[in-house]
Amino acid sequence: MLPPDEKWPFLLRFPIGCFGVTLGLGSQSILWKNLASSPDLAFLHIPSCINLYLWSLSVLSLIVVFFIYMLKFIYFFEAVRREFHHPVRVNFFFAPWIAGMFLAIGVPPVITKSLHPAVWCVLMAPIILLELKIYGQWLSGGDRRLSKVANPSTHLSVVGNFVGSILAATVGWDEPAIFFWAVGLAHYLVLFVTLYQRLPTNETLPKDLHPVFFLFVAAPSAASVAWMKIVGHFDYVSRLVFFVALFLYSSLVVRINFFRGFK
């Protein structure tokens, strides 16, 4: 650790959370792709080029952030190791691969209209390895048991299952899609209950991290889309999970003071 009055090198000031930028851009590219291709919204005449521009920007941001973080991994490995053992930052190690799946799902039709299953295998493999490590720690207990390390950013470790399920259904692999949807649902239910009844001994998040509470909405939203993609229509299961996400979003929006004052 450097002295607090000394300015740290740029790489040390570059956290794993910077991959959140690509997550946001990638999800926006998917949104505008669906808006432009939806027959029900054809009267809006939304140009498909918006999806292309956002997707290109997402690819660029992922390349830049990934390259910089690899430099940090090479020159400051100890700092990366400490991030991996941090209860909040460890969850953002899922972000690069989730962002990659967002780019695969939101790829513009002018580039390709179909995806090879190998894309899913490459992007899902690191998530499986991370889940075996982190979920195993939750299961075996110790200092990294879920009741001690759970925080809103932990939802990222669950969202990867649902996004991977969406991509698996997109490439035509329904069985892996159902498998990871089931795994995600099982761990989301445990995480949801744990976060709702957090123990008094749990550390509270700093005020600057309060926006990550909106990750409460991410997991059920992704689960709803994933199940719709698997079965082919918006059935009761998709609606049920969607309404859970809608209620959680509403309960956060009305708490304006909770998100005031962060930098």
C-alpha cells in the first residue's frame, strides 16, 4: 500500500468495476436492437444504426478496459489478488464475460444473423469456473460464507447464469439454457433471502456504492427474459419473475434520499 498522501499510479487506480461501463453499453445495444426489430414498434421507425453505433462503442470500451486491466494484472498482480478477495469487487470479475455475452446477444443483424455455439462456450467457461470457486465458498462456509460477504453486487455472480441462459437459447442449446437458468434461480433465492435479512454483524456499504442496490432488479429481469427466450413466449413464469423485478425497482425508486449525496 502506498502512503495516503501520495498519488497512486494509474493502473492501481483502475478498479475491476470499470467493466460496468461495458455492461451498460452492451445492455443498451440489446435494447435498441429489440426496439428496431420489434413488429409491434414498427410505427416508431427506430433506425437500426443506433444498435450498430452502441454495439461498436461497447466493443471498443470492452477492448480498452480489458487491455488496461491486463496491464494491471501483469504489473500489479498483488492488487488484482486483493480485488479478488474483496467482498464487493470479486463479483465484478464476472463482468467482462457477461459484457461479452451482451455483445453476442446484441450483435447487429448487418454483421451476423446467427451465432455459433462456440461463442457461448468461450464466454461461459470463465463464469463456470468463477461460480465453482465462489459458490463453493458459500457452501463450505468459513470467512467467505454468503451470510458474511453478501452485498447487492453479489447479484452479478447470479446474473451470469441468466445471461448465459439467454445466449444458450439464442444459439439453439435449450438444455444448457434450462440448466443455467435453474442454477441461477436456486442461488438467487438464497441470495435474495440473505440480503433481505442481513445480520447486524454485516458491514454496511459505503454511500458511494448505494447505486449498486439496483442490481436487485438485474437478476429477476434477466431471468424473465431468459425464460421467455427458452419457451418462446412470455408465459406465467416469465411474468411472475418480471413482476418481482418491477416491485423491487419501484421500492428502490421511491427511496430518493437513499441515493443522495454519493460522488
